Amino acid sequence: MVNADLALAICGAGDGPFIDKIASQAWDAVRHVSDVWEASERVESMIKETYREFGEIYQAGSCPQVELIYGITKSGDSRLFQATGPVVNETAYASNGIGYYLADFLATRMRGDRWLTIRQTVILAAYILLQAKEHVEGCGGDSHIAVLRESESSGMVDFRLIQHLTEYLKSADHCTGEMLLTAADFSISDSDASDGLSNSMDLLKFMRSEEIKRLKEHRESDRSLFFSLGGPKREEDDLGLPITAKQSDIQTADSEAGEEKV
């Protein structure tokens, strides 16, 4: 949910209707706040009040207990929270749902101690969703990724990008597995190992270029159809989110600075 410089993203595991109720009330609670701190306080208060209200409606012990992860960004600030029932805590990373253990393992394995860029985080999210849907019983459906950014527009990542990321990651996963086996095979010569690794790298590069080409074609086709139906034209970044006037000014300044250096 996005409104001017305010954005709120919520995902949850557990009772679906109860999650929907909280998500709806969360947006109502924050849409007129002055800063991210006020928004955070209002959402936490709303969650506690919702549990208090429904706890009186349900029989004792029957009120749904859901797990939520939600992020808020406004005016250049952002915060991330995890709520288990009415208990809310701020966090830097969280996962929930039936595949949380796999998500935590993959996030730790691929991120390590590094800070990731927004683009790298989107890739990691797509990879976690791919693996969870393939290996965790009960996980399935379409993959949806939302980003909250402090200096750029927030929103849902272009579904086309997610599709092509998923396809590439699925293929690349097999290649990297082969590379690991080749690199760790001490029984073969360095020359054979180098050839095997080089072949895998060439295949990764080829698949990457082909996926980029298909993504571009699909995006252009989607935009042509959208415009032919009377949709408004807008500039979008590589995530499929609108480029704000501020972003455009920064990009123009960077471009002019680059021209001057040349």
C-alpha cells in the first residue's frame, strides 16, 4: 500500500481472514501520520487492540494467533517489524510461515555477513520462494515481492522480472551445483577442473543474456498493450517501479557529470 511518500507492506502466516483484517486496519491507522515513528506506534497499538477486541468475541483460547512481518517507510526513514500474535518487535530480518527454516538457511548461506543491495535482496527473495515452493510441502502459488525504499518509489516488483529471475535461478542452480562438484573433485587435474568451471561459467553467461533478452521483449509487449488500452505512460526503473521526479533529477545530474568527465 503506497500513498505519496508513505508505504506499508505486510505479509503473514496463519488465519487468512484475520491477516486481511489486520492489514486493512493497519493502512487505515497510518495513512495520515507525520513520520515513520508515529506510523510504527499506531500499527502496534492497532494490532494489540484488534487482539483485545476479537479475544472478547471468540471463546477463550480460540482467537486466531497469526505471524506478521511488516515494513513502513516515510520521508526517507524505514522500519521493519515482526509480530507474533499481539507481541511486536522491531527487527532487521524476519521470516515466517511453513518454510521459514529453509528461508533462514538460504538467507544465512547466501548473504553471509554482507549488506545486500535492494536488487540483490530481490534476487535472494525470488530464490527463497523458488526453493520453498519446490521443497516445502504446502508452499505454492505465485511469487510476489514488495520493496520499501527510502529515496525511491516503493511498491510491488514487476511480475515479469520475478518470472524471469525465477527461471534463470532455477537453471543457474544446476550449473553452480556442477561447479561445486567439479571444483571439489581433487582426483581430476587442474586443467580438467578449469575447463569444467569455464564451461559452466560460459553457460551461465549465455543463459543470463537470453533471459535478459526475453524479459525485455515481454516488458515491451506488455507496455505496448497497456498503452494501446489507454494506460498512462510513465518511466519505470529496472524493478518495474515508477521513477520519481527526484530520481529523474538525480539520474540527469549523474549523466551530465559523467559527460563532463568524459
